[in-house]
Amino acid sequence: MTKKWVGIAAVAAVAVLVLGSGTLAFARFAGRGGHMGHMGMFGEWRMARLETRLKLTPEQSKQMRDLMAAQREKLMGDFAAGRDDRQALVREIFKDSPNQAEIQKRVSAIQERHNAMLSQLVAASQDFNKTLTTEQRVEMQKMIDEHVQMGDKMREHRGHRMMERQGQPESQPAPK
């Protein structure tokens, strides 16, 4: 992986950790007509955990929640528009005679939307970072490291389970 993509992945991880978890959970529930409250059950839990671990002041907490609310509204619209782009792309791909120029146009539109969403998450994360103290940033780094380690453990566990399933005869279903 190039340094650019490693950097983008790191920024995205921070953005998701700080702002995206509640936003994405909310978007999933809201997209289904959910009833989990303004942020979704897990989004609120993560927010409370973040406030506690970072020992945010009431001012910092309000700013973080305001940033998330603004991001949530923008991302909800982007998710809806992105759904239309993806559906149009799939329809074009599976035509009798797909138009390659139209496919590329749809792919470019999706990539531009993703880039814009990432830029918005990065900007919001940077705004939030400006409010943190040095000690809070150190704690945030610890939380990011824990998040990465948890992801690594989950991927490893999934890999082991896939290997176990692949080693079984076809006639036997995988254990649950």
C-alpha cells in the first residue's frame, strides 16, 4: 500500500471512531425507519464512552455532539444520493449491451461522492481535535490503537472460522 492510502485509511479510521460510528449507526436505523433515538443505541453508547474516556468538558461535549449532528444530516443526504448512483451503475452493468462510458461516468460519480464524504469527516474530526487538550489527544491515540487491535482480532477470528468451514466436507453444514 502506498503512503497515501495508508494515510487515508488512518484518517478514515479516526473519522469513523470520532464521528462516524454514531452517524453510520443512525443512518442505518433511519434508512429503515428505525426507532433507536437520535443517534441509535450504539452511537449514543459510543458517544458516552468517548466523553468519559477523554474526560470532555461540557463545552467540548456539546461541540462534539453539534459536529456529529451536522455531519449526520449531510451524510444522510449523501447516502441516499449514493444509493441512486449505485443502482444506476448496477442497472447499466447488467444490460444486454452495457455502455462503458456510462459505467465510467457512474463510477466517477460514486468516487467523487466518497471523496467528498471523507473530506467532510476529516474536516469535522480536525475541528473536534482543535478543542482537545494534549492529554485528551494522548487518550484518543490509545482509543484508536485499541480500535485497530480489536479489528485485527476480529479479522483473525473470522479467518480461523473460514478455514474451519473450508476444511469440512460439503455435506455437513458449518456449526453456528
